[in-house]
Amino acid sequence: MTDLENSLVLSNISKQYGDRFANNNISLEVVGGRITAIVGENGAGKSTLMKIIHGSISPDSGNLNWNGKILTKHSPAHARDLGIQMVYQHFSLFETLSVQDNISLALGSENLIGEPSILDRINQKCEEFGIVIDPDRLIYSLSMGERQRVELVRCLLQKVNLLILDEPTSVLTPQETKSLFGVLKRLADRGVSILFISHKLYEVKELCDQAIILRNGKVEGSFNPKKKTVVEIANLMVGEELTVPKNFEKRESETTILEVKNFYSDNSGSFSTSLKDLNFDLRAGEILGIAGISGNGQAELFNAVSGEGDQMCEGMIEFKEKDISHLSPQMRRETGVHFVPEDRLGRGAIETMSLWENSILTLAVPEIRKKFFLDKSYLNSWTKEIIEKFSVQCLGYAANAGSLSGGNLQKFIMGREILQQPEVLVVTNPTWGVDVAAAAAIHHALISLRDRGAGILVISEDIDELFKLSDRLMVICEGKLSKARSIKSTSIQEVGQQMVGANSSTTLANESR
Amino acid sequence: MIKFELRETESRVMSVVSPLLAGILTLLTGGLLFYALGEPPAKTLYTFFIVPVSTLYGLSELTVKATPILMCAIGLTLCYRANVWNIGAEGQLLIGALVGGYAALLLGNSTSFWALPLTLCLGIFGGLCWASIPAMLKISFNTNEILTTIMLNYIALNLLLFAIHGPLKDPHGYNFPESALFSDNVLLPTLFDALRMHIGFFIGILLIVLLWIGINKTLIGFQITALGKDDKASRFAGFNKKALTWLVFIMSGGLAGLAGAIEVTGPIGQLIPHISPGYGYAAIVVAFLGRLHPLGILLASLLMALLYLGGEMVQIELGLPLALTGLFQGILLFFLLSCDVLITYRIRFVRKRTELN
């Protein structure tokens, strides 16, 4: 293998949107057969850079150099010819088709004929890289981790010299992450270059040979992550002393504030999960975490508590010993229970509406919400307060929600609920796809809300986050909840096992291979 | 090779340029069409678009035609903002005309001041009831409102035809399928002698102002827009989707019913088979041409009225078919929708990619 093989050199790449540089004079080098991490806050220019490498955006200036040749006319099709493949953060799979069909669709007709058959080739690749997947299963029945493997196998069956992964571990259990890393290391050993985009600095440290930090569209540094501590990396990334919550005191609280009793929902026949006999209590002044792989009933649980679901359900949801299960979301807010959904755009906020308009959505001040005319001056100052107190980076209260970066929008949505002083806050994936600084701000806000005596229910797929935040932890698997346990009396390994279910068909041995 | 590329943000310039571009393309296509028919394009276009509004009488007629279109379009704007695809303004207008007309016949001998307002209110009520049928079907059975409203348009037309061929036919009308002429006290007052312009147009302007206030300043208006933009977010916010759907249907039906009642008590003065030359359908075009914005639909309804007048004018002056009006409406909507692509996409001309390696 020569030095040139599978190497990519970017020189002076710039891309400008309006007067903002998404990428500003970026030069970097990806060495063949190495795993390179690209880390940076949201809005640092990572996605733009990946799209330039993948050919879907062309840079304003600068050039790409693949194996010593300058790429003059780059496009996704051309990238595919060169063997540059990408696994996106959001999968593009057809839910109602099987694994094999999805892979066939991506390959194109010329790859489907001839020997060995597509099924054999899938099985062969899976064996070669130690990937466990059943080609006949339908996509909707797969966990996020399994879906990712489908995407991965799809890339592997084509020519692959450079593999780009965008936040690949955000939806995985610890065991799944481990097995993914195994595959990636094996690929790197065969000379494939890998670009790994992640917010999770521990993973970068464990997996990558080289890390490149982007900040405000510029390369801030390049180093060997194995030789730096996580705090050092984080400081390079955000450019200031990191404010991850120090080991704050975990608590055991006694007063129940929200109680769910014998809750069932029946969703059989649809793609969602039925909830089976949920019982738990959330106490005032604690953070109760719910861990689980996505698709195990988290969305249904959230809808049941927020009152959005139209599924058939029975059971009681008591807030301060009063049943609220028949109330609308807005009436629940007025009693003091607030919610932050998983989807920021398209549920928590409306993309094409301004921030002040979005502030109306969950406002639980009856004098304002029940007025016939909108009280614009109240709403404007309310929006300004959210923006200020949660340091939301935006063009003011009239900016469209869609113009904010993910982290800033999440801060806005968090602020919108937290500043209303809820007594119970239910949050799904509070820091999903959010940069370190925003995540820290959100964690701080949640903790100080807890310290003011509110009960907080955090539903998250990020196990590290749950261990960091929660006082007690439950696991949801196939619509059933485990008993809540104090965080001190459980471990990441144990929770990871519960997440895949003791009786699950996929055994742990396979998962952690 | 022509390539459409997604823009980073929607182009504000294009959202203004697109209707203008669509207008120009419509004129060009219309010119070509006239040329193909063997008419001089420039003169015919002049007859179509300029002659009808070159007199005071013409301008008055413009407002007469624009009034029902405008009223229907106001209601449809509310529906479309809420993502409710009410295509039934035509049927709601006809039922409004029928119920209003029936009231006008019954109240013919009344000398009360309230006879006309009552007639109009019953027209509103008729349209509103008609719109409540698809509303109920949609809310209770999740029926697609596009289908039900279109079907109800035909039922409404046949109800009208039944009424004027049967129970409401003028006994002294030589068996023509028409009702008796309404008496003067239930006719809308006209503003000037010898012109047909009536107060309906000003009611329309007033409604436009109310629409603007409604969608920009009130919580309900906000909820309607939010529901249309993002169903999930408005459910998360706890807005009452059923109530909002009812509301927009009823408002739209009521306004279309008012338009119908105004037509029969205004320029027509009796119930006839052809109350509406497709005003309810034209209003759909107007709502989109005006970008669901109050000022936009006011201008668009005037333009649409001009197409009606122009069609009549070229029929009278040059003997061209009246179907040209519908054709122009269609061409205009077609170009508008096509040009709207440019708001979210840009066109790039690229040469076919040559292999590099």
C-alpha cells in the first residue's frame, strides 16, 4: 500500500452562504487506512464539509485532491465511482421493505445480476465483518442500530475507499457501538479511510487515530486524540473552559408529584409499540431517566404523558393526586406539567414561523392564551427573555425557527418550557445532535430546575447523558418499563443489557462481538 | 442539461417575481393561441385585457364580477391556510343563492328594512350548512374533503336546477326555467344610476380587512396558520384541530353563500340556471395567485374578473368562444405553479458530465 492510496487532501476549501462562511479556508489531510474524527460544535461547518467531500455541494474556492489527482468536477455519482460512501445520521430506508430489498434498491440493476447472488453477497460481507443482520426482516421491525447496519452493508457491497459516518453512534446502545467500532477498525485495517463525525469525545478518543477540530468554519487543530484528555479536546472544540456539570449531588426524594398507574395502550396493527402496564412515580426534586433503544415505546409513553396521543389507552396519570389523563396538552401545561418533544422542528417548533410565534405554542399563561387578539408586546418581550436567559444565537425574536442551528433551537425550546417554572418537565432526547456547549447549558438548566423542586422525566437514548443527569433510572423495552433504580445501584453494562431485553432474539453475545 | 437545485432558503425575490413572470408567460401563450386561431395577437390581447376596463361601465362591471370571486376566495384562503382542501365554494355559492333566492321570493311583498339583510343572512346560512356536510364527513369519518366537496358541487347545481324547473319556477314565466323577478326591496342597492356596481364590492373590501386582522392579529388566526403549517406542532401545542376545521369550513361556506345571495339579489335579480360561471372554482385560482394573503387575493380577484370580462368582450367583438376565459384561468394557474418552483429551486444549466478518470 502506498501513501497515496485512499488519501484525501483538501486545500483552502471555502463555502459561503450570504455573508457567513460555512467553511473558511479549510485544509486537511485524510491518510489512507486511518480513522479520522471531525469534531466541532453544531454550525461549525462539519455537515457542509462532508457534503463537499461527498460531492453534493461544490465549494466556492479551493480544491479536493484524491490519491494525488485534483477533482475538478465532483458530484455524488462521481464520489460513488471513486468509492466515497456516506452513512447519514438519518437513514434512508423503506420501512415496509426487507433488508435485502433495500440493499438491492441502492445497488442499481448492473450489480444485481450474475453470481454470486445478492443474498449470498450480503451474507458473505456480514460474515467477513462480523455484522449480525437477517436479510429477510422488514426494516420497520429493526432497531436503529440494526438499521444502521443495513446502511453499512449497503456501502460495503459497493466500492468503498472512503467511508463517511455522520454521528453514527447517537442511536446505538453501548453494545451496538462496540460492535460498530469493531467493523470500522476492520475496515481501516484493509486500507479504507474513515471519516467519523461525532459529538461523543470518549468515542473519538477510543476509536480514532487522528482528530480534526472545526470551529466557526475553520480548522482549529489536528492531533492524536489518544494523547489528549476529553476535557482538553472539549476545550479546543468550544474554545472556552468547558462547563459540563461537575459531579453534582444525586438525590433521593420522597414526595411523589406525578404518578402513572396501570397504563396500557394498544397500538397493535400499526408500526408503533403498545405500552404494557406502566407503573412509575416521579418525585419532586429528582431527575428520573428512562433509557431504551428508540422504538421501544418511548414515543408512545411521551404522547401518553403529554396528552397528544390519539391511541386507545387506559390507566391513570396523576399529577399531585389529581387524574390528568383526560386533559388536553394545553390544560396539562396550565396545571404545571410541561413537555419538550424529541423532534425540534415539526413538533416542538414550526420551521417557517418566527420565534415569537413559536413561543405561543406552549405558553400556559391563560390570560394571554385565552385572549382573542394576540398580545404582541407580551409575546415579544417573553421571546426576548427566552433568547437572553438561554443565550440563544439568532437574529432576534422575529427570526424563523428554521434559521436557527439545532443546538440553539433546542436551547430556545428548553427555555420556553423551563422559564414557565413547570412543576413537572418531561423531556425526550434533550441534547440529541446538540453541540457540547449547548448540551452543557441544557444540563445545567435541567439540574437547576430540579434543585428548585421540580420533577423531571428524561427519556433519552444517550446512556452517558442519563447516567450523568438522573437520580433514578428505568429502562423501557418492548413497551414495558423496568423498576426504577437509584443510579448508584446500577451500571451502564447492566442497563445496556436491559435495553436489549433479556428474552430478545438478538443475544448479547452477538451484539458485543 | 437543465438542473434544478434546491435553494438554501426560499427566495423572497422570486415569490414576488413568480406571479409577474406567470402573467407575462400567460400573455405570450395567449398571443400565440390567438395567432393560431388566425386573429392578430396584439389587437386581440388588447380587446381581451384593455377594452373591458377602458370605460366607467367596464370598471363597474369589473367590481361586479370580482365581488363573488373575492368572497369565495376569502373563505378558501382560511381553509387552505389550515390545510383543508375545500374545493366546494362553487356548490356553497349555489346553495347560498338558492336559499337566499327562495327567501327573496318569500319576502317579496315585505316592505321591512330587514328583508334584504335577512335574505343575505339566509344565503350565508345556506352556504354554511352545505359546507358543514364535508366538514362533518372529514371530522367524523376522515373522508377526503377534496372528493366530497367536488361531489357536493354537482349536487348543489342539480338542486338549483330542480328548484327552478319545479317548485320555484315563475308561474308567469312562459315555462322558462327561471324564478320570478325579485321585488325591489330585496335587491341590493346600486351605487350609481346606469351602472350595475353595488355595495357587495365594499362588503368584500371590508371582509378583506377583517381577514387581514383575523390572520395576523388574533389567536385563532394564528392557530389556523399553525395547523396548516405543521399538524404535529399544533397537536403538541394542544390546538383543537376539529374545532378549527369546523370553523374554516363554516366561514368559507358562509362567505360563499353570501357571494351567491349577493349575486342573485344584485346583478341577476332572480334565480336562473347559470348563476355562476365557475366563480367558486376561479376563487381557488385566486387564493393561490394571491398567495393566501389578503392584499394578494384582492388583486388576483380583480384579475380573474378581468378574464371573465375579456372572454365576453372577445366573444362579442371578434366572435371567439367564451371558453377562452376558462382556458386563460388554466394557463395562468399552470404557469403560476410552475414559476413557484423557482421560489424553492434555482435553475442551473450544466453541460453533461464528462468522465474524469
